[in-house]
Amino acid sequence: MMDYLVVSPEVKKAIEENKPVVALESTIISHGMPYPKNVETALKVEEIVRENGAIPATIAIIQGKLTVGITPEEIDYLGKKGLDVAKASRRDIPVLVSRGEDGATTVAATMIIANLAGIKLFATGGIGGVHRGAETTMDISADLEELSNTNVNVVCAGAKSILDIGLTLEYLETKGVPVIGYKTEELPAFYTRESGFKVNYKMDSPSDIAKAIKAKNELGLNGAMLITNPIPEEYSMDKDLINGVIEEAVLEANKLGVKGKDITPYLLDKIQKITEGKSLEANIQLVFNNVKLGAQIAKELCSL
Ligand code: PSU
Ligand code: MN
């Protein structure tokens, strides 16, 4: 394992001393936001994790090494290279490693690597899910399978309506993934606080969430708890506006025949362009909000 996994000294020490660590993904840097906002955001995210009493561990594949706690220079490199870095999900890991190549890790791949390093908590913006039209395309993100199998708990801002939110929830239910709403009964829809769907359980404190995670671990129930955290009111977008934009972006993607791993980055970019950056600002703010909650839960987990 040591041949494949590289953990930064700071993160390694924190894990050994049972200090709180928050894992962070890198697809969001290279494929989720434009340069230089992506790099600024990734660096700020690490700062927020520290301000909230935890150690950030941004994860990527660097020259074939599964790297936990990449450097600011590596963040800048991934951000600048953007779509030219391979988007790395579960299936991509072995080949990138054997070839000694770079990869920006998705939620699924970040969970796998965080788990190898012994990190229990991971915060990001959005997860992949069941895409609209999946009944014919079968486009279901590998993230969902990972959430069902791997013991790394994920904080996100709910599911956005580039996905079929109802089917995503059904899939998570089938796979036994508990969906928690932080201070909400309603599943948040990323850019907005409401989706029209309910979460499984509302929880009002990081400590309640940590206790549920502990129970899951001690019972040997593999997989994640998915903690959904609504975007702060002041940054949330108009529901009709954003849904109209998403509709337009999905139609355009279908017309162009965009599919597979390219569809999520395509839609995010299109939405950012149509909203002239407004959705990007919302996206950045919800990530800040999620990593803060992530740090709080990680701290509680260490104290149990
Ligand atoms: N949703 C976002 N921003 C992102 C992603 C999803 O709002 O950056 C990224 C995450 O890395 C997620 C991946 O794991 O897209 C899902 O891709 P796919 O649907 O191809 O599995
Ligand atoms: Mn897909």
C-alpha cells in the first residue's frame, strides 16, 4: 500500500493523534469551476477547515500516487490544467496509478483514497447521482455505489436538478445510505434550499450526526452517511430561474450528444455561462458552508 499512497506529514500526524481531518476532492477544482476561481476556492476551503479546528486533506492522484494532502502548488497545477487533467473515478484509479499519471478525484475516488488513509469525513459541493433520462442512458454515477460501500461520510449541498433527484433518493434508499438533513426536513437542491423531496432524518447538531456515524461504524454497517447542508439563505438562487437554466443546459447537452464522464462538467460550465457567474458564486459559497460543517462533525467524531 505504501507504494501507492502518499499522505502529507501534517495529515499523517493528525490521523495518528486522532485529530480531526476533513478530506476534500479535486474534480471540483479541475472540472467543476473555471481558473482562477477554482484555485482561489480550493485554497480558501483549506483555510476555512483550519479556522474551524480541523486539518484539510485535499486528495488527488499526482504522477500515479494516491496523494492525501496535496500542496498549494499542486492545487494550482490541477486548477490551471483544468479539463486536461483526467477526471478520476473508481474505474480510473488502477490505470492512472500504473501509468504514473495525474488524476482529479471525484467523490467516489476521493472516498476510496480517504478510506485508505483512515479519514472518516469528507466535504464537498455536489455528488454525482442518477441522471435525468437514466432509464434509457443508464447514467448513474459511481459516487452512489461508493456511498453504499465505503466508510467515509460525505457532507454535500444535496442533489442538483441536473440529476433526477427522486431517482437518486430511491437509489440511495435501495443501497442503504442514510440521507441526513442538517437543520432541515427537506433535501436541499444545491443552488436552492428546497427540492420538493424529504431527507430521511433531520439532525440539528454536528454532535448528533457524529453519534449516528459512530453507531453505524460500531455496528459494522459499511458505507457513508450522506449529510446534506442547505446553501445559506443569502446566497441561494431563485428556484424558477435556476431550473430554467438547468433545463436549457440539459437540452443543449442532449442535442450535442454529450455523455459519460463529460456530462457533469459540461452542464456545470454551461450553467455558469448562462447565469454569468451567479451560479458559480452560489457554488463557491455552499462549498464554504459545507466544509465548515465538515470540520465541526470531524471534531465531534474525534471526541466520541
Ligand atoms: N457536482 C458538482 N460539482 C462537481 C461534481 C459534481 O456540483 O464538481 C463532480 C464531483 O467530483 C462528482 C462528479 O463526484 O462530478 C460526478 O461525476 P459523474 O456524474 O461523472 O460520476
Ligand atoms: Mn455518469
